[in-house]
Amino acid sequence: MASEISSVVSKLQMVSTSDHSSIVSMNLFVALLCACIIIGHLLEENRWMNESITALLIGLTTGVVILLFSGGKSSHILVFSEDLFFIYLLPPIIFNAGFQVKKKQFFVNFMTIMLFGAIGTLISCAIITFGATQIFKKLDIGPLELGDYLAIGAIFAATDSVCTLQVLNQDETPLLYSLVFGEGVVNDATSVVLFNAIQSFDLNQIDPSIALHFLGNFLYLFISSTMLGVLTGLLSAYIIKKLYIGRHSTDREVALMMLMAYLSYMLAELCYLSGILTVFFCGIVMSHYTWHNVTEGSRITTKHSFATLSFVAEIFIFLYVGMDALDIEKWKFVSDSPGTSVAASSVLLGLILLGRAAFVFPLSFISNLAKKSTSEKISFRQQVIIWWAGLMRGAVSMALAYNQFTMSGHTSLRCNAIMITSTITVVLFSTVVFGLMTKPLIRLLLPHNPLPKSIGTTTDPSTPKSVIVPLLESAQDSEVDIGGNEVHRPSSIRALLATPTHTVHRLWRKFDDAFMRPVFGGRGFVPVEPGSPTERNGHQWH
């Protein structure tokens, strides 16, 4: 009896110790997040730094400090978890990106974005896979199979859309922003779909039908994921419009928008679709319909809430990656042959540079052939920036590498450890070095011209920027072109083919006004304010 009691007591002590250590970890992590925000603010005007790089460097510094304090045993506060990244941190970032994106710019360049994001990723993946297969065999890394080489292609074809968002400015370079950012989202989704497809196929029995099956599977995932996001967004708009939730509680409106956005992502994961694409298109639909159906107070709240959640998740990811990079366990395996790890990282960086150049310049040329006006064409300088801005690799690459080369965050094989350390090296080097040089490169290639102040932008200086943006977006969705010129209605089939994007946009506007807005609300819908005369009259009428 006494022995049983003592064993129970010892178990309770162990539990309380682990609870205490997790509380210490969370305290330190939250304090570091605060430090990142403050330092990021102080470096706001710096021409080199951005929040991602700041968080990454603070994460690395903290990892070094913990290593020193633990006597070289551990640099971990939290272990990098693939689930934490894909289920909790990525959805708010991608959703907010869709919610804030300038829709007209995105859809005018939709075909170019698809070319870069889908076909470009496949080209990049093929080049990285082929290069790695040829060179890694000579480096004596270890027994890597065909599936591993294909996975390496998918892992390093995934660009870091999070870091790109912070480097480019949506107002200063709208065309570049929509292209690089739109491509980043489609690219992340394509890489994850590719990676999952590679893992699900039996690569021992390769025949020509596999390529067709793979393509069909990819198109199914792409279209299904997009449709699921659109339907979830429309459902949220319909519920909020029909039920007038805001007349009783604006909190319920905001909560419903947030939960339905998250639900779209989880539904996609449940159905084995691409959650990234689903939540992105759900964000676009919600900003077009649902956002206009809520009360004025809820509009401001949702705009800031989504932006804040996304911002914190971004910093969290880079802090996390920075600290995990110094995990001593992974580096022990490669300590006997550091040259091999450095060589593997260098080869991968070279293949990333080559793989991206191999699709950006040819696909830009093809895209330019389809565009009539020179203002819409992608200049060579812009192509260089698009190539450079997409070289950064981030948490998506990390998460996929952990999935392929480790079991629950640990690895005991030398070749797997080399791949993990190489991935970490590539992520750190590309984010810090390429990220630092992107802003100066944009300034060098595209000297900034201050935009003339239009009537729409002369607002009270105290108004938060994130609140002004969506109110201006309504003007962008009108029949006025981006350049400010009115789009001429085509009088013949030839004219229709000459300006397909503008024509499709105009036809969509007609369809939207006639069928979609009467059902789902959107711009022009006036929600009932709590306690307003409209609401009181409505009650009397009922």
C-alpha cells in the first residue's frame, strides 16, 4: 500500500514538473514574441530588415543562449511540430492573405499566376529532382530512393509566401505583389499536393498511365479545393445576411466569420483536399460578400482581428524555425562530415536558383505574348524581381522535410539527418540573405515614384490603414481599369479575344449584380445596426 502511494506521489511530481516546464517555455516564447514586435517596430524604416528576418535572428540567438545554459544538451523550448504548423499557424496567414488581396489585380493576372504557381512549380520540382539525383549520388549522402528524390523536388519547390508578403508592398508595386504573392499561394498548395501524391503512388511500378493519373488527381484537388472555399464563403455570407446576426450581437458575427473561415480549412483537410487553396478562396469570397453584410463595427473588428492573427502566426513561425535550427540532436549526425552537409545545402541552393529561373523567364515570355498593351506586359526588370522574391524558402519546406525524413521530429539515419540539416541551412540562408537583399534590389530596379493622391485616398490620417484598404477595394472592382481608364465594351468577337480579362470581368460584374448579390449580399447591402430606426420599423412591420 505504501509503495503504491509513493509511486502515485512520484507520478504527480513528474506531472507537476512537466507542467511547470511547459509554463516556463510558454512564458519565454510569449516574451520573445513581444520582443520581436517591439524590435520589428524599431526597424520599420530600415531598408534591409523585415519582421520575418528579425524573428528568425531572435529565434537563433535564443537557441544559442539555451544551448549555453543547458550545457550543449538542448536548444528546444518547443519541438517543431508539423501538425502545429499546418493546423494552427498556416490557416490564419493564408486566409488573411485572401481576405486582404486586391481582387481585381489578382483576377486580371489570374492566368499568369496559374502559369507560375502550377506549371512553374512542376518545372522547378522536375529540375531540382533531376539535379539532386545526379549530384547527391556523387556526394555519398546515403541510400536515398526515387521517392526521396521526388520529395526533395517538392520540398524545395515550395516558396515562402509569408516572407514575400513582408518584402513586397501591395500599394507600391501592385502588379509584382499580385503575381509573386498569388503565385506563392498556388505554389504552396501545388507543392503540398505534389508531395502527398508522391507519397501515395507506388513508385516501384512506373508506367505512362501514372503521369495521366497524377495530372487528373492534381486537377481534381485543385478544382475541388477552390470550390469548397468558395461554397463555405458563400454559405457564411448567406447566413449572416439572412439572419441579421448583427442586430443582437456583433460578437456573434465576428465569431461566425472566424469559425467558418477555419472550418473551410479543416473540411478540406478532412476530405484530403488542399486546405491552403480552400482557405485562400474562402478569404476572397468572404471579403467580397460576407464582409459587406456585417455591421460597421464588425467590419473594423474582423479586418483587424484577421490581420493580427496572421501577423502573430507569421512571427511565431519564424521564431520557431530559428530556435529549432539549433537542435543539437540533428547536428550530431552530421558532425563527422560537415563538408557533405555544406555541399548538399550548396547544391540545393544552386538548384533552387536554376529551377526558378527555368520557369520565370520562359513563362513570362509566354504570358507577354498573350497581352496586347505594353503596360500589362511583365518587363525584364520585373521578371528579375519575381525570380528573386520567390527564392526564399520557409516553414512549408521545413514541415514537408520533417514529414519525409523524420519520425515525430527525430531521425536516426545519417542521410535523413543530412537532408534535415540541409533544409534548415537553405531556409535560414535564403530567408536572411535573399530576404535582406530584396528591398534594395526593388529600389535599384524599380525607382519608387510617389503615387498622386486621389480623392479616394484622402482620408483622415488617424484612420487605420487596414480599414481604408477594403473601402478602396470597392472602387477597384468597378468598370474602371487599374490604370484609371474605362474599359471599352467589345463590339465583336475579335475585340472580345483582344481583351479577354476585361471582358470576363465585365460579364462577371453583370452576373454578380443580377444573381449573386441579391442572394448573398455584398457591396451596397446595408446591414441593420442594433437599435437603428430600420430595425425598430422592421419589428413593428413584423
